Amino acid sequence: MAAFHHHNHHPHHHPSADLRRLFHRLTIASSLSILCFSLVYLLTGCCESELTENSEIKPPAREFLVSGSGWPYERNGTGAAKEGATAAGEVALSSGPPGLEANSSGKEWTATRRLPQALIIGVKKGGTRALLEFLRLHPDIRALGSEPHFFDRHYARGLDWYRSMMPKALDGQIVMEKTPRYFVTVETPARVHAMSQDVKLIVVVRDPVTRAISDYTQIISKTPDIPPFESLAFKNRTTGQIDSLWSPLWIGLYAQHMERWLAWFPRTQIHLVSGEKLISDPAGELGKVQDFLGLQRIVTDKHFYFNKTKGFPCLKKPEGSSKPHCLGKTKGRTHASIDPEVMQRLRDFYKPHNQRFYQMAGQDFGWQ
């Protein structure tokens, strides 16, 4: 009986011991996984909360809307895809302040949003879009596609908002944006200086007479019923007195605007690009800009070909595309035809201003 009882007890004994062992293992496994999950959550969570605190206005689609909205991408629809692809390639995308990434071992692989170290500040109709798109070919440049107008229109939104607009960049990459209005806005130099005393400034300048006509041509395309160029350019047609406060003419008073910037920044921090040479020798001008930014000369003449129809250099293979690309339809428009006598009047008007500008620049741009 005892033997039978003992034999009968075994089947009950083993399963419960197995269950206990299994339960023990499960407890340890789940505790470990909870621990790992908490660690991961803590690490990523602190970066994410930093991002939400820093950006007041941050709709989820912002990245695609802003970062990739440069000309090549609006038309061929690769903007969002390209930006997404770069983001995916940027390994650990933390968005916290620079301090956070110093602790992590893979520091140089952490892409963060930073305030720009370089700005293209002018001038309107000078070739700023072309310059920006040519520069975007450089792997060490991260540039905003659209014009944020922070220092002239949205300054009240604060630097955190401005930072949230910037594309994510790795250590060693230069973050930049372009807003041509900055060059001519009175308050801008002081505001830019308050953000950074070391920021590098780039100005694309072009013959002020052709620039004014280009500006007027753009205005007509938007408001066709505008008065003719001649009647807007002169305060009094008979005396030939020029209205230098009319925006297309006022922007061309480069010496006046440059003086304001030189009150805040040394001449060595401002690089002038010839708008004419940007068309005739894009690689040469780009070489100088890359030197100024302290970058290796990676964008060279092998990136360009000249489009005879448009009269513009185009990119053989722009960023994120395998097809050649020229600037959009609004670039290289046929200028409005202007009375040659008016042209001469304007040349005479700009002559002393240009001479003064050449002296400040230490460079003769050869405008007539």
C-alpha cells in the first residue's frame, strides 16, 4: 500500500515543480524586459520631451513642408521622400540640446536641430535661390528649403521657434538658410548679431539696374495691372528725379545696406558673391563660397552644365534625383523691355553708389 501510495504521488510532484520552475523563469524574463523597456523609454523620452518643450509651433508635417521645399523637389515630388530618406540615414535622431548628445558614445551620429551658422542674407533677384540649391549639393551643408523670414517678420516667435524650423544636422555639418530681405531690413543686423557674433553672412549682388528690372518683372507677373516701370522709377519724369525709395530701386543701394551690416560684423565675416559670375562661372563662385564656409571644395564644375535656352547653369544631378535639373519656371524670366534713356538715367544714378560699394567690398563688380 505504501509502495502504491509512493508511486501514485510522483505524477503529482513533478508537474508542480516544473510549473514552479517555469513560473520562476517567466518572472525573471518579464522583469528583465520591463527593465530594458524602461531604460529605452527613459533614454528616448528625455530627448523627445526636450523637443516638445523647445518648439511652440510644431505640426507633425513641418519637417516635410519646410526642409525639403526647395525648387527641385516641389515639381518632381521627391521633397518629402528625400527628406525622409535623409532622416532615416541619420541613425540616432535625437532632438535634444547639444549637451545631451555629449554623453552618448556615438556623439557624431546624433542629428540635432541647431541655429544656423551661415545665412544668405541677400539680395532679392540676385541669384540667392540658385546659390542655395548649388550649395545643397555639398554633403556638409544642411539648408532650409523655404525662406523663414525670422529676423525680419517672425522675430517675436523667438529663437526656439527658429531652431525648430531648421533641418536636423550632424556634428560638423553647417546649418544655413536664406532670406534675401534680411540685407535691406534695418533691424536685422543687430538681431542676427544677438543670435551669434560668429555667423557667416553671404550676399549675392548683381548690377542694380538689371536687378531692379528683374524685380519689376516679378511684380508684373503677380500684379499685371501695375503702372509702367518708368512712371514708378521717377518722382518727376520731366526733371528726371529718381524715386530711390521705390523698393526695386532702393534694394540696389548696396553701400547703404552694407554699411548697416558693417556696424555689427567685421568685413571678413561677410562674403560677396557676384550674381553675374554665378551664371557665367558657377563652379568658380561656389569654390570661393566653400572656402569662406571652411568646407572642402566638393561642388565643382562637374556638377554643372549650361542650358542655352534658359541662359542659366543647371545641375547635372541635383540632391536626391538622378535627372538633371534647372531652376523653376519663375527663374530666368524674359525681362520687361525698358526705354534705353531710362536705363541710362538709372546707370548714372547708381554710379556713385556702386563706386562706394566697391570701396567697402574691396572688389570691383564691373557694373556699367
